Amino acid sequence: MPHRELYISGRRSSIKADLKIPDNPHNVGILMSHGGIVNRNSLSRSTLSLAEYFSRRLNAYVLTPDLLGETVFDRDTIEYSDGVDLLNTCINYLADEMGVDRILGFGHSMGCTILADAANYNPKMLAISTYGGPLSFERYWKLLKPLGKILRRLDGHLSEISLRKLLWAFDDETLSYYHNVMTKKKEYGANNYNFDYPYHYMMGFFRSFVNYTRELERWSKPSLVLYGKKDSFVRFSRFLFPDGYKDNNVAVKHIDNGCHVTPCREEPLEILKMEPVIPFFQQIIDNY
């Protein structure tokens, strides 16, 4: 399976991306949106990766851009909307440059929220699946209000927000794999990992995260939300959205022995934990 690194010209950026090219293309494209801190190589590498798995199983082009890292923006200060615009550029690239008319999306962690916003702006996206993305019911907004007030008071005083202090929120397996594998193996691209996010980027993410559920419902297209049962980062969301939960276009499934890092793993048995995405995507492909 050919693996290609390329740059895509965006409206305000030069986007570094990985592209998996299937041996027998079936006019299907998948856009992958990685989480915070890590880069595109967490989901797509020249070695075994989730991107390769999706490409082989679905005979699909799989495009995985860097949200930060090797992607270069035309100005120093970037905002959350730039991440959404970047993914929209990649959706259009799959449609216009690769000639794909069935486009699906997969998001991990912070990338789930950005993907959901991009899908709302681009009718070419038919369905999305997410893993490890925090969700919040609107009625729990009061629990998040104090954090929102604190962040707003910092406006003008902070230029960046570091995610380094959030590592405590992740499960032990995720931290072990991150420190012992992802930061040491060259193919994971750790030289481009990013802990420090522009303040306004994180504020935009915070506002979008609060509305994430409503964004998926407003989109009205099929959405499969996955959580790992051992993922401590989404413990609260997993409680709010139990295994088998379904409401309109949103379905939820919990993955046995899934940790936050599971989509980033390279071992075949770990990659197979993401198997529920395959029949979900295949049904969309067959029905289109």
C-alpha cells in the first residue's frame, strides 16, 4: 500500500499530511483528525497504523493532516477556526483532487470536536466516528461555567495555554505508551509534538466542546461515538453516554480494554479494537 507525505495549500496554511492509497480504490475517502499534543503520525505512519487498517479494510484513501506541528500557518497567532478550516480544506482535497465522492471522518480526542465542526460546514462529509472525545450534556453547563469564567479573565494576559499539566488525566497505559514508545520511535514524529496552544485556539475549543453534542445532532448525519472502558480522560462522558446509547443520529459504543491511546497503537490486536468503525462506515458506503 503506497504511503505518501504531501503538502496541501490551505486558505491560510500549508498543510502537511499523510495519504494512504489503497491497492483497489473504491471511490471512498476517510479524513482523520488527531488529538492534542501529538501529530498526524499518531494515527498514520509508514508502519502499522489505524490509517492503514482503515485503508485496507475499506479500500479507501485515508488523509491525515497535521493540525499543528509540521503544518505552517501564514501568521503567528492561530485560532480554533483555523483548525476547522484546515480540515475543510482536506475534505475538499479528497473530493476535488482524489475524485472521491464518499467521504467519512474519524477523530481522536481533541480532534473529535474539530472534526464535528468541520463536518457541519461541509456537506461532502457523509458520516463521522470519534474516539476519546469528551462530550457534555447542555444541562451540565453549570459545572463548566467556573472554568469558562477563569479562562475569560485570563484573556489578554496569556498568549499560550500548556497542556503539559493535563497529563495526570490520562490512564496509566496511555502514559506508558506515550513515554516509552511514541516519544522514542522516530515514526511517531515526536519532534513535532506540541504542548503549548495559542490562548484563543484553546478558548475556541472550549466553547465548541460545550456545544459538541448539539453540533452532532444539528448535523443530523450518522455519528458513531466510541469510548474506551479504561480511558480515564473521558470517564465523565462515558457515564453520561453509556454503552448502547442512541439518540437520533448519534450512537455510542464502549470498547473493551480501550485506553485513550488505543487508536495510536501499532500492534495488530490493539488496532483491531477499533473494528466497530468498519461496519459503521461500510453501511454508509453501501447506502450512498
